[in-house]
Amino acid sequence: MAILKDKKVIIIGDRDGVPGPAIAACATSAGAEVVFEATECFV
């Protein structure tokens, strides 16, 4: 079962938490198409 299969996703990661590229890799492996990915600092 791929919940994200054929979905487009926007990824916003956190510098002190889980970075964007790590989330994007998980989303891609679940079948999603990453259209935007960034890592921000929320202080």
C-alpha cells in the first residue's frame, strides 16, 4: 500500500529536527513526486 503513490508533495524540513532531504527521500520511496523541498530554521 503506497499512500503517497502518484501524489505531488511539498517538503519543509527543520534544521534542528528532520532535514528536508531526509523527508524527501522517504516521500520519494513511498511513490510521491517532490515538487519543492527546503530546510528552514524555526527559532
